[in-house]
Amino acid sequence: MEALSLLVHGFAVLLTWKILALMLLGLVLGIFVGVLPGLGGPNGVAILLPLTFSMDPTSAIVMLSSIYWGALFGGAITSILFNIPGEAWSVATTFDGYPMAQQGRAAEALTAAFTSSFIGSLVAVMLITFLAPSIASFALRFGPPEFFAVYLLNFCSFVGLGREDKHKTVISMALGLLISGIGMDTVSGTLRMTFGSSDLLRGINFLVAVIGLFGISEILLTMEERLALRGHAAAISPRVVLRVWRDLPKYSATLLRSSAIGCWLGITPGGAIAASFMGYNLAKRFSKDKDSFGKGRIEGVFAPETAAHASGTAALLPMLALGIPGSGTAAILLGGLMVWGLNPGPLLFVEQKDFVWGLIASMYLGNIVGLVLVLSTVPIFAAILRVPFAAVAPMIVVSCAIGAYAIQNAMFDIWLMLGFGVVGYVFKKIGIPLAPLTLALVLGSRAEDAFRLAMIGSGGNVGVFWSNGLVGSITTLAILLLFWSPIEKAVSRIGLLLRQQPERA
């Protein structure tokens, strides 16, 4: 009851014309930066952060967080319409969202993406509201062994639960792990695989690789098919939105499971990207029709979007309660708090009630307003499909190049983007999945750092990954998922033999 009264106080702080106007402006800007490949929420928040330094902390954080909510919604738009992830965590959305757009179901896919984004964020905000103290204390238990166990769980689930050929998945993931090691070693400070190039000192940026692997490769494939239009015009009407909402109870298990995964990986933090992939893989695993995934299954849009946005929102909890950013955007917001003279931690909830609960209230209202805003603009974005691809392709290439350049203001990144585009094109032609490569790219360096720090702390004893119940359970689950296929086959054979014995008797 105390949380509810504090939340009501937060809405009283929030509901002023000034803050509401800043929220709406932030949402519009967020949707815009979410649509642009390579820009995304973290970069958009970073670029606009200096504009808020003259504002009071509550107004500033509401505007910046609204940019984040808008980017969460907007990242799915180009993923579904053009197979180009506007955000890194939107990669998994392309697996079924883009095929739905090709089938003339763009409006349905976009509605599903926006609705699941809202649901995932809402669950995470409710978690922040009611379970903040206990979750904050739980997050303190995570060290390098626990972090590595979470990353290992993601890698193993991809190999064990994926429907693609295991050797192709391993090849793709191994290449991603290799590329993630390029640059300066963050533990020892030595240079690895830079080949004397100063441009490679900072490593390969994940978003540059994603833009090339998915965006440029898709352009190359389409050019090979003589610039055929890859999408179809969608008839947009409130009936489509209501039909998707009416079917939500059918996917309640997927939505709840993905929300739980997202909240877990946001708080620990495993990250929105890992959450989206894991949410998609588990939805596919528990589905009765596994083969329909990747061919335009709406559940394949619900799962990654719900998990990603639950994770992205839940990542703000350790930032506020402990001063530990759970995501890139949370790290930027943490810097803003320092500039405004606020010290994140447990005392923040006591000394700055107006700020904290005004922010939490803005999460509720921002998600509601954001959902209405993006749903009302669905016809605008869906209309892009009516433009001939020959006219759209140059704009997509330019947009990808601008996005790749804007990440680090480096011309070298544009050449990298084109190189990854060729790699993506070749992989698509020979049937090697891109998802394991992208997952390894973003988590590879983090997993390596966590593993090496755990080994240094334990003196090289691998038993550190079973040193307590938390890390031991995660590590054991990861190993079980890695060998899930042979385990499942063995269990099936044993069950078959047990059924045959009474028949013979």
C-alpha cells in the first residue's frame, strides 16, 4: 500500500503541462531515432543529454526516459518493414516480423510488436514499483561467475534449442566470438587481431555489424532478384488492432514467459539483446508448431519484443537503487544523475521521492501514450511498402551508411558495414544462420571478461561456477540446454521402451 501511495504522489509530480509536453516531445524523438538504423535509444539519449542540463532533474529524466521508450517502440518498424533492425535488440523481431510484412500482414506485425513492447515494459515497471528493495539486494549477489553463467546460458540455449543444423549454428557463433575479440583486451590491455590498423583498436561495433549483416545483405539479395518489391501494401484499420488484441489470451504463456526472462536479464543484467533471443528461442521451443517460426508466426514477434522491452525497462532498477547501470542507456542516464547532483542508491528513494516516483509514474504514462502514438502512425510507416523497392533501396543504403557513421563518426565503419553486408549475403545463400553470429558479437567480449575475472578470482579453479546455489543452478541449466537434443531423444527412447514392455508382456 505504501508503494501505491508513493506512486500516486509520483503522478501528482508528473501531471504538469511542462512535463507532459517534454514527455510527448521525447516520445516523438525516440520513435524517430529508433527507426534510424544505428542511431537507437542509447545514442539518441547521449546526443540529447546536454540539452537537459539546464532543466530540473525530474523534467530532464522524464524527457530522456521518454526518448528511450520511443526508441523501444520505433526499433521494430524497420525490422518488420525492411528486415533492418532499427535497434540491436530488434534483430530477433526480423525473423518472423519481416516474413509477415512480405505476406501483406505488416499492420498485424507492427501492432503485435507495439503491443508486446507495452506489455513487457508494463510488467517491468510494476516490478520496479513493488519489488524494488528485494530485487536490489538480490542483484548485489552477482559477480563475474554469475555473469558468465548467464552468458553461457544464452550461448547454450542457442545451440541446444535452435532448429538449425548444429554445426552451422556453431560455425556462426564461433565466427562471432572471434570477431568480438578484435581490439584491445580489456583485462590485460594487449592488442588482438588489429594487424597494425589503428581503426581496429576499438574493436568491431556491434551495430555496424548488424546493419551490414541484415540491411546491406538484404539489399544485395533483392538486387539479385531484379529489385523485386519485398513487401506488400497493408490495409490498416482499427479492426486489425482489435483482432490482434482479441487474440492476446492465446499467447498469454509466451507473453508472461518472455516478460519474466526480460525482467531477469534486465536486473542481473544480461541485456535486452540476450533477452530477445532467449525469449524467441523458448517460444519456438515450447510451440506445438516449431517449423512455422521464421515463416511469419506472430508469436515470433510477441516473444522477442516483450522480452527485450521488459529487460530494457528493468535495467533501470539497479541503476536507481544501486548505481549499477543495467544497459547502455541506463549508463547514460546514470551520468545525467551525477550531473544533476543526484547520487543513485538506496538513499535516493528516501531523499528524492519526488524525483524517483515521478520517474516511475512517467514509465506508466509514457508507455500508454507511446502505444497510442505509434499505433496511430502505423498507416504512415506501412505506406512505405507501397513505394517501389528500386526507389527505396538507395534511401535504405544511405540511411544505413549514416547510421554506421554516426555511431563513432568513423568512415572505416562504413567499409566495415559493407564488408559485413557481403558476409551476411553469403551466409544467407549457403544457409548459415545470422542470429548466433550477432548474439556472439554482442556478448562475446562480456562473456570473456567475466570468465577471465572469475578465473583470476578463483586462482584458475573452474569449480567457481558451482561455488554457490545461484551460479551452480545457472551453469547446470546451461549445460543441460547445450545437450538438450540428445537428452530429449534419450528420454523419448526410454519412454518408448517402457511403453513397449507392457505390450510384449
